[in-house]
Amino acid sequence: MSRIGRTPIVLPAGVTVDIKDTTVSVKGPLGSLQRDIPNENISVKTEDTKLLVLRNGEEKETRAAHGLYRALINNMVVGVSKGYSKNLIINGVGYKAVAQGDKVVLSVGYSHTVDLVPPKGIKLEVVAPTEISVKGIDKEAVGQFAASIKAVRKPEPYHGYGIRYKDETILRKEGKAAGKGK
């Protein structure tokens, strides 16, 4: 049996779970999320302050989905209670981010600026002119939007110019060595 799948999810104070057919809804102090579980061999039940994800068969697809759905539901519980955030660093000469209302304008070496408008449920915050914070309750949406910001200007390996995650290290390459062959 999956070690991740059989681990119970502890519900923090203020978080409620509603299970109807194949839909799991989680409500907490930061908001609410819901997810459909299409696999009919995976069931979810509450037990006191714990949530159990159970599988009702031993097919390969069911065993593979068991840990997946437990992790997805746990991400929902953590999201509505604590929230998620990703920090991005902008590195380069003249590269910066400026907040304008609900959007952020990036100047990252192009002949034009790039406007970032966050989707519903995502908050953008300019911590410093070279640091952006993406916050929200849906881990998948926060990660996807942070990845789309990074894709605006991926870091290059020679100087490290571009947009990277705060905890990411860029493998640097050595530049051209002039005059070594003579």
C-alpha cells in the first residue's frame, strides 16, 4: 500500500471538509477550494480531526492514484489554512518590476515592457524592485503563474541575467577565453 496514500491528513483548527459523491470541498480562514476525484475506486472519509483517503481496489491505476489524490487534498488543506507563495528574483542591468494597481510591469531588457495581470485567486506583490512574490491558496495555480513569470525572461548561464526563483541556483558557464591558442 502507498505510504503517502495511507497517511492521514490532520485538519487544522478552522478548516472544514465537505464530501459529496466524488467532490471534496475544503473551507478555511483563507478561502475555499474544491476538487473532483474521478477515480471511483478512491474514497475520502472524515474521522474526528483527520481525513482518510482510501482505495477500494488493487488495480495499477488505483494504486497510482491513491497517493496522488491524498497529496492533492493535503495541498488544499494547507492552502486554505496557511496559503502558498513563490518568490522570484530579477537579475540584470536595468531589470526591474513596478506595481501599477493590480498588475505588475516588468522591464527585462526587451524594447517593450511586459504587463503581468494575475488570474483570480492570485496576488502579486513587488517586495523590492528586483523581487516579486506570488501568493495564493491554490498550490497549482501559484506554481503555474510563477513559472509563466519566469518564462518571460529565463536566466542565461553566462551572467545569470533573467528571472529565477529565490531558492534556485543558476549553473554558470565560463565565458570565452581570448588568446589562449597563441
